[in-house]
Amino acid sequence: LPCDVVFTGDSVASGTALQNTLALGGTVRVCPGRYQHKFALSASVTVIGAGDGDDAAASTILDAGGSGRTLLVNERVTASLRGVRISGGDADLGGGVRNDGGLTLTACTISGNAANLGGALYYSFSATGSLALINCRLTDNDANRGAGLDNNGILTVTLNGCTITKNRSVQDGGGIYNNGGALAITGSEISENEAQGSGGGVYNGHTVTSIGMVKA
């Protein structure tokens, strides 16, 4: 199928065009390229990218360029992203992604982001939201706490077939900081993460409901 958003060679202009298309909701297919913007989802949307690699010629890269958070999923928004790389974010909560709604990531990479809480991904306190990661990579992110994932949601976070590696926290939870709901981790690897406090791999202050094939 043809792309709904095509990279024009200008990262900023292409990022603005992508944001405008995402605001309409529905299903959005995005061609390879580096799209520079602080993206915010206010309508339920399915985003299908070209791949999650680091080569913009072959992959779809969402990049905030260090100017703020790369992706925000607002409350009461249901979002699904597949085959996308999220990078270049820098924010207080969730440098790469802040999820206040319902978010499913499939075959995505979140890399090269920084935050106070949740370098790659921050899941906020919500009674209605959800978070599921399938075959995703959270790698090379930095935070004071929860460099890979900082979970403050009250429902179960699901990770299936994911890799969380080489993330760095000044305080606790190099890979994952969980102080909200339950974690359900299956067929995933958590390795080579660092924390100067507790939990280089996982800091868990709540419940881990299942673990399969996890190296922490």
C-alpha cells in the first residue's frame, strides 16, 4: 500500500506534515525518513512505519532533535505503532514516549532519549490506560530513574519478546522502574543496564506476574 506521509528530504517540514496527519486519526502509513517534531496524539490512530532501524533511508524515525519529548499519547487516546524508531527526546517525564492513554508498540525501537523519569518510556498513573510492548527494543536511554521504562500506571504492563538493554539510571531501575501496577514479562531479555541506586535491570516495588526467558 502507498504511504500516507512521504519524507520530502526536509526533516522538520516532514515532521510537521506527519503531525498534521496523525491529528486526523485512523490508519497512517509512513514512508522511510527522519521526521523531526514533538509528536502528540490527540486522536486514536494506528501508525505503520517502514522499520525501526537507525538508517532513515530504510526506516521510519521519529526524532524530537533534543527539543523535548518525542511522542505523547494523550488521555483517552488509543494508539498503535508498528515498525517505528523513536529517538532524540529529552523531557522531565518520558523522553522518548509519555503514555497517558492506551498504547501498543510492535517491532519498535526507542533509543537515544533522556528524561528525569522514564528515559525511553514513561507510563503515567491512569485508571483507564494500557501499555503493551511486543518485539520492541528499549536501548541506550538515560534517566535519573527508570531509564528504559518508568511505570506508574495502575494496570498491568505487558512486555512480550522485548529487549531492554544498555540503559543508564542515576538512581533506581536502569532497565525498568516499576512502582505502579503489575509487570507481565514474557520471552524478553533485560541485560547490560546500569543503575547507581537499586535495580540495574529491574527495580520492582509492586508485582511481576510472569517472567519467561528473562536475563536481568
